[in-house]
Amino acid sequence: MLKIDYEELDRQLSEIFQLAQWSVFLLELDKHATLLEFSYPPKLKRNKLPVDNKTILGRAVIAKRSYISNNVEKESNFVVLNCLMAMGAAPVQKMVTYPILSGDRVKAVLQIVRKGKTVSDLPDFVKEDLAKIKSVLDDLLSLHIVKSAWGE
């Protein structure tokens, strides 16, 4: 299990990217590296998705790289994911898929989405956004390591 404050991660990324509620998702990889299970938000726990080349989440795990999609309708097999992530709000239009690695192993995948009625209503994600995500993750993960070292 990834040791990170999910709510703080959500708060920081939502502030940086000016996101609507329920726009930050975290899925953890199972021990066999065959399934991704939602860890955050809590209401999506127990929902699992296969790791394969058919989805952007699976490709992020397999390739160990981030993806930006500024038109998710073009992504194959996004319908199920959109149903889960829309959470009763406007549909997902744009997203960043960011694998979280420990050494050379993917531990989890961070999914950040922009929701709206149309693609043109929303700002694009850009390559520079990946550095912002990395910075937040580095801060939160190193903060946890420092706290653990002091027995907190």
C-alpha cells in the first residue's frame, strides 16, 4: 500500500490545476501487477480495472510513463472509467495519467481529470504539468518518509 495522505494530494493538485471536486484519483497496483484498484476517493474503493494495453491506465503501468489526453473521447475503452470518474458530475474531457514508481516498479497510478460539457470549455493539460505533479508527489512522499523516520 502506498503511504501518502490522499486528501492532501487531492487538495494540492486541485489547487494547482483549479479542478472541480472529485477530479483526483489514485489506483494502486495489486501484488501480481494485473489489476489496478481505486484507493482514492474512498467511495470508489473495491472497483478494479485490468492492467492491459487496451486502457490508458494499463499502458501507463506497462510502459512506466505518463500520458496526457486532452480529448478522452478518442481513448479506447474510456467509457467505464468515465462512468466511475464522472461521479454524477459533468463528463471527463481531459486527463493526465501518472504512474507512481518505487525503484523500477509501478506502485500506483494517479489520474487527474478535467470535467465539463465539452472539450473546448476546459484548459489543456501540458507537458509542464507533469513536473508540477512530480513536485507534489515528491514532497508528500518524502514528508511521509521523514515522519516515519521519527516514529510519527
